[in-house]
Amino acid sequence: MAPRTAALLSAGFLLLLTQRALTETGPGARPIRLSVENDLSNITPESYFSSVVEGGVLLSALRRLQETQQDFKFTVTVDPNFGLFLESVNGVAGSESEQTYWEILSESFGEYTRLDVGIGCYQPVADEHIILRFSTWRRQ
């Protein structure tokens, strides 16, 4: 009985450590700034602050922000071929029929770069400025 109890206690302790690492906001966390912009309206851009652990992805920063800020909400959809897509932010959803979507950018020294991977893969760096911009595209 003692080895089984020790194994269960060890497993439980490991789960607690893992959970703490995923929600860490201490020394191992990388702070990021997040802006929500809407190119299609006159709404003032909103700014938020979140963090990711080293090696963490943007999705975890968005989830952390959603858990701590009542005025920030987002949804994703899963495409079987391409993975997670940011579907809506703060109640505004992209639409194929209206040719709208959430563009994800990184800003550094006034230069804007479109992320080459989605929120489920992108690993922000410390103090990075991420922009979620509601925008439109034109069909060719």
C-alpha cells in the first residue's frame, strides 16, 4: 500500500506543479501587450496585458486574459487541415460571406508583421506587442 500511496502523491504533486507552470505569472512568465483593433468601425482600440510561460503559445495568453479580464472574450474554431482559427474577439466574429477575419500581427518599433502561424503555435517573446485586428479581404 505504501508504494502505491507514494506514487499517487507524486503524481498529484506533479499535476499541481504542471498546473502552476501553465498559470504562472512570476519570474518564468513573459509579459506581452495585446491590442484589439477594428478596421471596420470607429471603436477605440483596446489594450490588455497578459503573459505566457517560456515556450508557451499565444493561445495560453488569450485564455489567461479571458480568465482575468471580464471585458475580454474570444472564440476559436478548429479546421481539420489547418488547426485553430481565431473566430471572434469581444463578440465580433469574422464572416466568410462578409469577407471579414481577425488578422494577427506583431508590432516592433512601428513595423507590423503578420504572424506566419496561428495562435495555437505562435510563441510570443517577452514584451511583444500582439495586435488582433478585425479586417476585410478582397476576393480575386
